[in-house]
Amino acid sequence: MTADWHKAIHHGNKLWKKFRNECNDDNYAQYKAQCNRCTTIRRKAIKDFFLKKAKAENPGDFWNVYCSFLHCKKPKQAYNDITLRENDSVITDKKQIAGIFNDHFVHLVEGICEIDEQDLGTDFSDHPSIKAILDNSGE
């Protein structure tokens, strides 16, 4: 927390107390404007902090800050374990799982029939939406 941010929060607290003692639109507007300033100062302070750590000469400083955002607390092995239930059996072999997914997606569209113009229709000139478009376009 920077000194400017701390002062802005302190001033915002004063404006909030002023608003609570005398509730009117002007006091509330002053309080909200100060809240927005606090948010702007906070965002700038966070950005400056991360930029400073990113440019630090000591790689340990960089790593200590960014490490918590790059990794999860779960062990890496937990992400590599993939299980799939197929026909009441549990499969954990990655090659078998990849083969099952491959077969599924390769044969996904085999049951779908071809669509031709007869399925869609040929003459739409009397359709209400076409008439509305023509009426609105001025033709």
C-alpha cells in the first residue's frame, strides 16, 4: 500500500462519515468520486509493484511475486492423471483414452444424412420475413 493510496482511503473515510452525518446528494457524490480515485490509485499501485518486480535485478524477487500466480498448490501429478469411464470400466492409460476420443470424433457424423435443396425448400419469395425485408428496403 502506497502513501498516496493510504491518504486517499483516509480521505474517503472522512467523506463517508460526513455523508452519514448529513445525508445529501452532494456529500454522496463527493464520497463516490473519492472511492473512484482510491480505485484508480490502487490499480496504479498494483501495476507499479508488478512492473518493479518484473524489472528487478534479483531473479528471486521476480519469482517470489509471480510464483503464486503461475502454479497451483496441488501437486503436478494430480493434473497428469486422466481417468475415463467407458462401458462400466475405468481407463487410465492415456493412449487408450486418446484412441477412444479419436474414434468418437471421427465417427461422430456418420449417422447424419446429407442435406439437399429439397430439404430446405426452393421458393421463399412469399415468406413473411422476405416480404418484410423487401418492404423495409424500399424495393
